[in-house]
Amino acid sequence: MGTEFKVETFSLGPIQTNCYLITVTEGEQERGIIVDPGMNPKRLLDRIANTNIEAILLTHAHFDHMGGVDEVRKAAGCPVYIHDLEADWLTDPRKNGSMRWQDVTPPLSTDPAEFALDEGQTLAMIGHKFQVMHTPGHSPGSVSFLCGNHLFSGDVLFKLSVGRTDLPGGREADLYDSIRTKLYKLNPEVIVYPGHGGRTTIGFEKANNPYTG
């Protein structure tokens, strides 16, 4: 494992979506990756002006999680990663949900992602290894990223809640299966960084989450 990383949270867009900036500093050079650059990412762009961003990782392709992709990708000159099951959601406002909530957002589309994610894949970035866990249910291509004791869970698991399953492609049975057979098998001390709301831990959710007992 490389130099310890720092995690910063940016609450972006009208639905207050958590975007995470994960950085390491080596000498005078700061390197980073971004998880879920949501809408209206100006604060994020200002922050990363002098950071070498290696990648944008998407937990899934709902509009509130990918709305800032093209602005950030252009500014940082980095590739985008997403699960193949939602590769075409980036380019299709009907699939990413932006067509459905036109009172919240105009229809959104981005250029395609450069790389595909899959279950069990390991990404070596910023001197660390991020394990890709396919955790469907909220959406078919939802993934979570595990690095040591840090889990970036997107809209699968929240503090005392779980992701909704009533959107196109959502499936309640898959969501609970993802949480109980994958996430809850992790070390109880693992810190969970969800797509909305505050941080929690695997152990706290196993003991207290009213939806997964």
C-alpha cells in the first residue's frame, strides 16, 4: 500500500450528491482520483486545478452522479470508468434519468467512458489498489470500490438506509443480496462513503440499519 490517502467530500448538484476526491501527496505533487463527479462541479474543479487526476470512477450512471463528468474529464485530461451494464447510460438521457426529472435538470449526456469495470477487478491508482465489487440493485451496473478499510458504495448502502429500487433497472432482491452477501462480509471497521448523506461503517449498519436486519 502506498502513501496514506486523504478523502474530501463535495456535495454537488440539486440532489446534494456526494462526490469524493481521493488524493495522495508525494513531494510537491498531488495525485488523485474522483468518484462520482455530480452536477455543477465548479468547487471540485477549483480544488483540483493543481492536482494530477488519474481517473474518474463512477459507481453508477444516474444523472446526479455523472452530471459533471465531461467538465471534469476535460479539465483533468483523465479517463472515465463505468460498469459495462451502464455504459450507454452516459450517452442516453432516458437511461440516466435526466429526461425523467426535467424540473431538476435538463437532459444530460456525456461522451462514452474510456474503460469498463467488472466484478473482482483491481485498479492500481495513486499508489493504492481499489477492488471493484459489482453491487447491483439500485441500478444494474452499480459498483462499490474497496480500498483497505474504505468503501465507496454509491447509492447501494447509506447510513441507516439503502438505495431506492423503484427506478428503471432497479431490483430490490438484488440490492439486499449485494448488501448482505458482499458488503456485510467486509470487516466491520470498514468506513462507508455513500452517494448521499454522512459516512458510516459496515459494523454500524449490520447492527442498526432497519432495512437490512
